[in-house]
Amino acid sequence: MFDFRRIAQSLRKFTGKPTRSTQHQAINVVDGSRANYAGQLVLVVDDQRTNRTLLVRLINILGYAAEATESGAMALEKWKGGQFALMITDCHMTGVDGYALTRNIRRIESRDSLQRMPIIAWTATTLPGMDQNCAEAGMDDHLPKPVDLDTLAGMLERWLPSLNKPLSKAASDTAMPAVSNITLDRAVLTRYSSGDPLLEQEILREFRSANSADIALFEQALAQHDPLLVAQAAHRIKGASRMIGAHAFAAICERIEKNGRARNWDAITTNRELFFGELGKLNEALNSC
């Protein structure tokens, strides 16, 4: 488990600011019942454990309360409880994905005359039509993977209904740093840890634990000669890899994901060796951390 106090201390040292700035008007993150009452409870939906764990931690660092769930079906049931003010969801998940989850919520809201809950897409996908797909499903905005703290803060201020303090579009469109092709970009980890080696090791251990299951899914998809399952596994690995700064590995995963969706098995086979080669380099880099 992550050490929240260490994360908060690291962000304070890194930014030179308190972790719960008064400009965010945030409440005590430990008290989920108060978050519910104040209309500030966030639901995070992602089927990759590293992704949802880190996003919840970033939300906590900003002073907000959040809960997380690993599937669209589970998220729908949680939403029906009526305690959430905002949802941040991955788009591509096994079973009920983010698009289907949003459509189901919008249908029920319309049928039962419920207040519309803001839903934000959280995705590493750069495929054409992503914005249109999100809008057509009923999503209100989107966040990139990985997301920086300022962009996330702006999104929460814009959409949490109790704040009533919309952010300018320019502030929420903060550009992410240019992606390099190095094996492990430690600057990405620094955004979470401010160089604290113990916290970085916690984050990387969480990544390796979750990633091992996704690698197994990828190998199973290859063995079954299933291009769509290959794409699904590659998408999961890509998102988590970007979260820790494994840019080269994430880039290969993105190519394989696109090849899988296009059912181009020859291209998948070509990139397979690159995938496992870069995975070996990443594991060596992780072992040296």
C-alpha cells in the first residue's frame, strides 16, 4: 500500500505549496461521509490497478476524497447509490467499458429525471475519433494518461458541483511534457515522489505486481491468436507504463494495440519481439531502481 503521508510530504516539497491549498476549497480526504455530504466525492473507474491507485492518490493529494472500482458494471452499481458527484473513467475496459457505462448512466438519468453527474474520460488513447466517441457516449470532458497535478486540479475545480468556480479552458488544457523513447523516465516518478526513493519503490512495486497479470493476459492472447484480446492487453499495459514513465514500452504497446484493433496479425508478430525486448530493458531498469 502507498504511504499517503509520504506522498503528501513529497508533493509539498516538490511544489513548495501545501497539499490542500485553500484555492481548491477541499475537505478532509479521510472523511468520505463529509465528501458525500459536501458533494465532492469522486468515483474512479479503471480495470488496471496501478492506474486507479495512482489517480486516487493524486486526487487525495489535492485534498479530495475518492473511491475506486475496477469495472464498469461495478461502477454502475456504485453510482446507483447516489453518493458520487463526479466520475472519472477509463474508456477501454473488459466487459462494460467507459462508453457503455456512461450511456447506461445517461439513460437512467433521463428516464428517472435525475440530476446529471459529470463524467470525465481518462484515457491514453490517441486514436482518431476519440473525442467524438466520448461526446456521443455522453461524457463531459477528458483527461490524458498520465495526468499532471495541475491539469487534474483544474478538472476537479471545473466539474465538482459544490465548488461553483469554473476554470478557464487554457488552464485545463495544460500540455503534457513531450514523450521520449527512453526506457524509464524518472522525471515522471518525480512528479509523484519529488525524488523520494522509498516512495518511488512503492509505486514501482505496485506497477510490477499489476503489470505481471497484464503480461500474462498478453501472452495468453498471443497463444490464442486473438488480435482483439491482444489489443485489450496492450492497451492496459500502455496506460500503466505511461503512468511510470516507461515511454518506449508504452509506444510499442500502442502500436500493437492499433495492429490488434485492425486485426493485422503480421504486424503484431513483428512487434512481438520488440515488445519482449523492451520489457526486458524495462525490467532491468526497474531492478536497478
